[in-house]
Amino acid sequence: MDEKDLVEGMREYISLLQKEGRYSSAKSYQDAMNSFIRYSGTDRIPYTSITKDTLRRYEAYLLEKGCMRNTVSTYIRRLRCIYNKAVENGEAAFIPSLFKGVFTGVESQRKKSLPLGDLNRLMIVPVKGEKLRKTQLALCLMFQYGGMSFVDFAHLNSGNIKNGILDYNRQKTGTSMRLEGLDTAEAMYKELAGERGGGSGYLFPFLSGTKNGHEEYLEYNAALSRFNRNLKTLREVAGIASDVTSYTIRHSFAMALKEQNVPIEMISELLGHKSIKTTQIYLRSFSLDKMTVVNKSCFENVYNYMPEVG
């Protein structure tokens, strides 16, 4: 078997992803590759050097550097993907359970969602300036549009909303989504769209519609960064201590439904998830208030227990 190189395999795959226009995925693999090169101290990494011990040491290195466990998991899963492709191509040896001793799961992160009171303040707090008003309108519409992600919201065009029906395909998965717009959304939609409605191009003022390929990817990332900065300003105006990002809107939508006892199957469909497992990650933890109430009730029922007489 010829001696093959992990970095070479990753570079080839990154190039393929870029040609397919999958720039976000390409960046994820690029980040993982750069991280592993820094750890190894060289960009010449034969597949034979990928051992269980190497992977455990790399995991420890990342954690010592302060990486979150989900970041560690992402990097290692990227390495696993390339290694498995090499095995399929006869470029690397199959080693049973090679990646079993390191974390490759997804760790639920608390405080991604906001309580209803905080959400309400974000939506109705008086704001000054067009920038914050547009941010507030976008937040409200994304929530009403089924907890829509920012990437889908920014890419909506005039053909996606007809006769009050929202019809689009998710950017991330291609999942077809269809939802009836709420009455409360119409005025907000018109205010945010402004003069951009009709014709070609995007509905809302986040993307120019003139970029293609990698330039469009860069423009989108810049728009997302601006939106998150504006959300930070909005939550400061609203007096909210918790962090707020575009992901917060989606997670808060899911948690609000969960706490209204909406079936997980319905929540999953509204979010456009291909698997209920993804939805379960969103909903893995109840709010602290909810758990406190349940915990208190459980203790009081036991501590104040009175046996029935007779």
C-alpha cells in the first residue's frame, strides 16, 4: 500500500467542496486541517500516523487550548471523514473503532434560547434608528416564519411569498418548506422589504443579489456578522443580559413550542429538520425556571407527604 498523506486528502476534498459551492463546509474542513497541522507541527501527515493514541492526544490538546467540546467533535469528525474516504480508496488501513475513544458527538448547550419575557422585550422595545428597527423586524419575522434561520431569511426572494403563503427550500438541507404567513407578519414584511419587493433579487436588505460563488459566500458572512452585532445592541437596549444571536431566535422558537407541549414531530417539521434527532438536540434542556418548579414540586410532595387515613 502506497504511503498517502492526510493533508493532501483534506486539500483535495476542500477543493471539491469549493467547486460545488459548499463554501461553509469547505471552511469547516480547512479549519480542522489547519488545527491538526498546528498540533502535528508539520503538514506532512501520513495516514499511518493516525492512531488511537494520536487522536486522544489531539483531543486533549484542543481542550487544553480552550476549545469547546462541540468544536473538538467537529474537528475530529472532519478527520474521520477524510480517513474513511482514504480507507475506501485503499489509501489507508482499516482500523476497527479507530475514532471510538474520542468525542464525536454533539453536546447540548444551555442558554441558547430565551425565556418568553426576554423574547417579548426584544420584539416590542422602542428603538431609535433604521438599523435597529430593521434588526427588530427581521427577528420578529424569522420567529413568525417558523423559527427561520438567517441564511434562509436573507435569501428569500419575491417568488417565495405568494398570496400569503411562504414557500422555499432550506439553504442548508434543501428541505422544502411551506407555511402560511401570520396576519401580524404582513405589515412587518412590507416595512422591512421597502422598495425591494418585486422583480428579481432578494426581498430583504441583507444581500445585494449581485454576487456569485465565493464572493456571495463572503457577502453573506459579512451580513450575518452585522446582524449578530445589531442583535447584541438590540438586547442591550432591551436590558437583556443573555447573549442573543441569529441562532437564539431559532432555538427560542423551538423551546417556546416545547413548553407549550407541542409534539416534537410538529416542531421538527416546522424547523425543517430532516431528523427528529436534530430537533432533540435543540430541545434537550428545559428552562431553569421550568426545572425549578418541577424540582420544588417533587420535593414538597415528598417532604409534606401525608398518608391517607382509613
